[in-house]
Amino acid sequence: MRKSAITGPDHAIAEIAGEQWAVITWRQLLGAGLSRPAITRRVRSGRLHRLHRGVYSLVSRSALAPEGIWLAGVLACGVGAALSHRSAGMLWEILDRDCSFVEVTAPIGGAQFVGGVLLHRSRSLGKGVVRRQGIPVTTLERTLADLADVVSPAQLRRAAQQAEFHRARLGSAGDPWRHANGRRGAPNLRTLALLRARVGMTWSELELRMLRLCRSAELPEPESNRRIAGIRVDFLWRAERLIVETDGGQAHLTATAFEEDRRRDVELMLAGWRVARFTWAAIVNEPAMVANRLARLLDRPVSP
């Protein structure tokens, strides 16, 4: 009797839902040993909570983690569906904006409508889906391309910057701009492509301010986010053998980061480069001073 209680439906249901953010499907409940009337009774008694047609949770919706709400939306949209667009951006931690709805992309011919889910259709999901934290989600490349259709250019730029910050691997086989053709957000993706081709992956607000500073002071425009001696640097002027690093604060103020920054500086100097550092506060509050120092480092005329 005791063994039966341990290995009965409740145990199986707890194991399944425990790996799915407290979410479970109708088919999984049947597979765990519950009959259809038993499922109905549990919903009425509050032991199960119906989220979507065929999708339930062991806790109320208000108690679910965002991941549980996202996974429930994906499961409700059927086989081949994946979290996408803004919801995928939040799961990938490249988009901060919160949404009151879940965005899912599903193959054409799947679910027609799911309450609380903004459903997108695609003929070409294919290999554009991976699993992150147990949730089917569009790849980071595909997510950035999808975001171009639904967010502002500034939000897209910040999302791309966050992808870089998290060291996402966006090589030649993972560039979102190769998905530009035919998209509503194609102009935004092409703008990113042009920016990358011109000055590298320059996404952060700090870096953009630095570029504007150089242009307003009529200084040579640098390359950015290039690898020198195996180290990725913020800005460089090759002819002058000058590297400028921009310290945004949070990413540079820990003891470990402080030591790493100094080690990098030494390695770059040993490779024949001069290294200068400017902080966010200096670039924002003292742009004239920064421009003056840069002009001197670049051996350019100094503004009075």
C-alpha cells in the first residue's frame, strides 16, 4: 500500500511538473494515471489550475514563475511551437521590457487562437528553435531578427548590445541581419548591419556617446569591438596605435574586474598599443575634457 502511494499518480505528476516550472499537459496527466473525470475533479477542488486548453499547473497562475507562464503558452500552441519575439528576448535576458502577454511562434496549421498568447506563424522555424531553461525558444539569432519587427530601433540596439554583453556567439552562421528580407523590421536590421560593417558591434549607450563625441570634435572615427592580441577592445585607432576602453561602472568595479582590466592593459601595451580609459561620468559630464585628451593622444589640433 505504501509503495503504491509513493509511485501513484501524484508522485508521477509532481515529477513531471517539477521539471516543467509546475506546468503539465492533459496528455501528461493521463499518462501519469489520472482519468478524465479525475482531472476534472482536481480542477474543481483547486488541486489543478487550468491555464489553457489542455495545459494545467500545480499552483495558481499568480504563483507561477514567468518561465512557467511562458512554457504554458508554448505547450498550448502545439507541436513545434516556440517562445519568440519579446518573450524570447526576456528569456534570453536581452530585453528588459515586461509584457502582459506571451509571444509564441508556431508552424502554419497549428493552434488558431490561445487566450493570453500573441501567436505568430512561420513556415521556417526548423533549426531556429533551441531549449533554454527547459523551454522551446527561438535561437538568439532568430529572436533578434523577430524583435526588429516589434520593438523600436533603440530597443533593438540595446538587445543586440546585451547579446554581446552576455558573450552570445553571433558568427557568420548566426547573424540576425541575414533574415532581413521580407520582414517589417528589415530597415532596422539593415541599419544594424551597416553599423557593424562600419565600426564593429557598437551597441551600448556609452559607446554610442563616445562615437558622437568623436564626430562632434571632428576626430578620426575609431573602429570598435575589435580583437587585438586576442583581447576584445572598445575602440582603436590603428594608425596611431591607440586603444580606448570605456568603463561603464558595474562591469568594471568589482575586484576581479579591476585586476582583469589592468592585466589586459599590460598585455596590450606589450603588444605595442597605448591604452587610455574613460568613464561614463567623464564622457557624459565632461565631453570637452575627453575630446581634448583624445585629440592630444591622436596628435590632432586641440580645441581651446
